[in-house]
Amino acid sequence: MKFLKYLVLISFFLLVSVSSYADAGWSGKATITSIYAMNENAAIVKLSNFSNPHACKIQDGGDIFINPTTQKTWFTLLLSAYMAGKSVDIWVTANCIPYWAGTDFAEIGHVRVIN
């Protein structure tokens, strides 16, 4: 009985993890060309190149959405990389975050600063 319970739990977690990362992926090594803060809860990061793995409806002003208030660590890493001229590689989830009509931006899942 315990084995069956564990098998069901493992199957559930595998199903959830596969579906939530189906179209996720790394942005690719890039430098940050701009950070546009609309307000204290919304900023858009523009990368020198962006693979856009989930095909979000991004625009010339930016690729990735970040909330500087709730995503402080990622925002600090990105701002530091921007100021230092370091490259980044950003894992984006399979979600696109809408902000303006007709646009949405990739959602951050992980941030890697590259030397």
C-alpha cells in the first residue's frame, strides 16, 4: 500500500513538473541593454539577444518582466550585471506576463550571471 502511495505521488510530481516547464528555457547568453521601471512593482529588462522560448509577445522596449518589490534578489542580480557590463543567462518559465494591450513578457525562473 505504501508503495502505491509513493508511486502515485511521484507520478503526480513528474506530471506537474513536465507540464509547467514544457516551453520554458534559457534566454541565452546576453547583456542587459536596458531596464525600464514602470513603477515600484513592474520593470522590463531588455537583453542584447533573447531566444524567447515561450514566444511571448515582447516588444522593442523589453523581453522579460520583473517585479522589483517581490523579486528583489533577481532584480539586484540583474541590476548589478547591467552596471558591471556582465553577461546573463535567464531561465524563463512557460508563462508570459501581460502588461500593455497586445504585449506580454517572459517570466523569470532563474538568473545566472556569467563572467
